[in-house]
Amino acid sequence: MQLNADHGIPMFSYVWLSDVPHSNDHALLVLDDPVHELIRDMQERRAFENTALVLLSDHGARFGSNHATVIGRQEDKTPGLSLLGHVPPERNCSDAFVPVEFCECVAAGVHLDLQSNLVQSFATFLVEYVNRLNEANFPAMCVR
């Protein structure tokens, strides 16, 4: 995988790789080498002097044996966090403005009231937003 931006024109790339991890709960491993190669190539070309690389994840494993583990639960709440390095033990979710439902410091089993107005409003907003994005970008491919 190579990104050629040596021509001096600013670039933006957004790559959505949902098919890889969604097909098989172990398939994400196939991306390790290409992503490592891309990052190494960018370092060698000193691309990070004027480039920001952002790796995102929409969630951890949602099914299969990985999701049922403690690590699976942690990935659900903190996707990609392990890439960021050491987090001081005294730092907490409140310091980072992380909502309690995503706070890894909170013990498993904390109940989120799914009927609360806040949760219902957010869920409705999110579903409508994603549907609008899908309809705009993938007409005739998605069903409401």
C-alpha cells in the first residue's frame, strides 16, 4: 500500500474497510502488514512532517469468540486505545469527557437506561444520520 502525495497538492483519503472485519472475526489480521507498510513508507518519506494520519474504528468485535472475552468488552469501549501508549492511572473518564457508558473504569454490568429520553433521542438522531449518509452515498444499496 503506498500513498503518493509528493506533488505538493494537499490530499485527503478516507478508507472504510468494514468488509474485512465484518466477514470474519479474525480477518482483521490481513490488514496488519499493509497498514504497517503504509506507515513505514510514510515515515521513510518524511510524510509525517506535514501529514496527519488518523486510524478510526467504529467498534470492537461484535460477534464471535473474541467479543465474549474481557478484551472484547474493552475493545467495544476503547477501540484503538492500545495504540496510544500509556494512560496515567490517575486519569479518569471525567477528565477526558468520556460518557459513563463508554468508560472502561466502570465495572461490567453497569446498566444504561435504554428508555431514558437522552438515550432515545441520541439513538433516533444517530439512526437518522446514518440513514441519510447511506442514502446520499450509496443510493439503491441500503434498505431502511
